[in-house]
Amino acid sequence: MKKVRLIIVVLVCSTSMAYAQNKQVRTGNKLYQEKKYKEAAAAYQQALKKNPAFTPGMFNLGNALYQQKNFDASRQVMTNTAKQAKDKTIKADANYNIGNTYMNEQKWQEAANAYKAALRNNPQDEAAKYNLSYALAMMKKEQSGDGKNNKQENKDQQDKNDQNKNDQNKEHQEQKNKDESQNEENSKEQQQSEGKEEQKDQKDQRSQSQPSKLSKEQAEQLLNALAQEEKRLHDKKEKGKAVKVKVEKDW
């Protein structure tokens, strides 16, 4: 497919010495040729402040805005240029460039209308004829369904991508929940294990502190010893309580 023709810079015409001597426009043209489109646009705007009806300056400003991909602003300037210009060549070129702005935005119907307007002012413009044919072909393609199918395919692909992303997020969340559940279960089992170990240690400690069981013979000996000791203490206590009794003499 042949590429869409780029905007052609229209230099200031020499039909008027006033135009040719406009310093700001000449400066803008120089900057444009150096591809300094932002600076060129500023220079053209300064020139238009001095003479708003200067259509070549307007046309060049539209070109500078187009090169910055500011298609809305470029289209507005070119529309004003086409309305005010008396020269059919400028009218044709302005409409041609309007068509180019629409082509960049894939607005085929609007582009076709602009190229038709260009051809009404310059029927010999081969580039306008070609671009018009291209715009009409793209319109027909969309109307036949190919364009709609492409849009639908893009939408389906986007939906598929969104679904895949949602599925990945869901899987990630499920895995995260599973990991958290597993960690919680492991922690619970560890706590239970630690509790059992603690209970075992306490049981072992109690077992170690408890005396060993006595045999029947040892128990009887211990009871006898305790009984004897208790009797001894009782006798000692009673002895301590005894007092001397005064005995009357029998003279």
C-alpha cells in the first residue's frame, strides 16, 4: 500500500512584497525546514498576530501543528485557511492536509470528504485521487464486516487477556490461602507437639520426685520406730510435768 503523502510546506508567495518581507514567516519557514516544528509554529503565530488574514502563514502554521501530531489544532487552522483563501491551489492543499489528519485517525468518511473538496479545487492532484481511493476502500472494508471482525477480534483478544489475568490472580489468591492454611495447620501441630512434650516432662519430673514404694516389712519397721519414738516423747513430757511432793514426817 502506498504511504499517505506527507504535508507539503508551502513557502510564502512572492505575489505581495508585504508577505515576502514578513520576517516572522521567513523565520518560521527556516525553522520548519530544520524540523523545529514547535519553534516554527510559534513564529507563524507571531506573524498572524500582525496579519490574521495572511493565509500562507495560516497554512504553514497548520503544517507545523500537523508535524507535532496535533491533528485537531492543525485541522482547525487548515479549515480556516480553506475558507479564507482566494487561491484555489491553497484551498486544495488545505483540504488535502485536512484529509491527512483524518487518515491518521482512521476516520475514513471524513478523510474522503476532505479529498473530494481538494479535487474540486485541483482535479489534477494525483495524490488526492489516490488517498481518496484508499479512504473509500477502507470504508468498504469496514462496511463489509472485515473491519468489524478485526475490531471484534481485538475485543475478544482483550477479553481473553483480561480473563487470563483474572485467572492468574485467582490462582495466586488460592495458592496464598492454601499456604496460609498450611502454615496455620503446621503451627497448630507444632503447638500440640510442644504441649505433649511439656506434659511428658512434667510427668517425668513428678515421677522422679515421688519416693519409691516400701515393702511390707519395711513399712512395719517404720511404724514400730515411729511408735517407739512417740512413746519416748510422751514419757519425757510426762516426766517434765511431775512435781515434788512434800512428805509429812511421822515423828
